[in-house]
Amino acid sequence: MVQKNILDLIKSRCNELGWSQNQFLRNVGYADASKAKRRFDALQFGDWKSAQGLLEKLPMVLGITQEEVDAAVNLRKTEISVALLEKQRAAFTPKALIITDPDRPRQITMCAVCNGTRHREIKLENIPVDEYISFAFQELKNEERMKMVGFFFGKAVGIRINYTFDLSKTFDLDGNHLSTQNRSIEQGVATVRLS
């Protein structure tokens, strides 16, 4: 039997039962139709916490086993993870990151408000690959950049170059190669939302 993700499983069972989506949502047992729709939308977008109540009702409503539901949910989770990874891969741009000690901002809130992480990032999109290292180390001599890096993060101790989505290399301040990773390694991001 071909395994189906949770959305295809629901659609398939509804077709077998002769139900429209609205009939399915009514049969799930939510008193409020808009709440049922929100739970189904949560299921579509992978918000498993919000969809938990709906998922618990599926075996009884659709006449299937809990194991079928669990397998279909796991397949959907895998599909979402793969899609996210492909989106990240497509959006990748080469960059270098200044490694500091400590590696997190001293004042996280101020760093987020001022977008302090931008000072650690060195864009490499229009630089030939064989010049990434020399360009990145040249940027370490930029006094204004290093002043801001020091203010938010502390002393620079090295540099990490993300060549591709699947390759990054770390160097010390003398240019000695320290390690190679089979994945680009991004810095953390802090955001501030005023509401």
C-alpha cells in the first residue's frame, strides 16, 4: 500500500465516504465551523500543537487506525522538513561570519534592536570563490566593523566561511584552517517585536 501524508489520507477517506470538506469538518464534531477550519488549516501548515485535537478525532471519524494517522502525520512532517531545507538551499548566499568570544551578544536586546549581528556577517556574493578568504580577512581590518563587533560580541577569534549550503570552513585569525563542516553554519538571530 502506498503511504499517504495526512492531508491525502483525509482527502482519500472523504472521497470514499462521499464527504465534501465541509461535511468532513462537521463530522469531526466541532460546534464552531470556523474553529474546525482553523484546526484543519493548522494541520495543512504543520502546526501540530493546534491540530492535536483534530488528529485525535481522525481514527474514529474516518474509520482508520491510530497507526495510519501517525504514519501519515510523520510523512507530512518529513515533507515539510524537506521543503524547508530546499527553500533554505535556494535562498543560500555565500558569506563569512566573524567568530567571537563569547559567541553570543553581551546585550541581546540592544543587539536585536540595533541589528548588531549584521556587523559579524561579511557578504561574499560578488566575490570570486578563490578570494573569499582574503576578502574576509581584509574585512577584519575594517575598524568601524570591528568596533561594533567588539561592542556587541567581544573579541574576534576566527572566521567561518560558508562556501555553499553544504560546505563551510573555519579559520583562526592567522588564517589556519581549523575545521570543515558539511553544512553552512549561520549565526543566531534575535528579533524584537513591539506590540
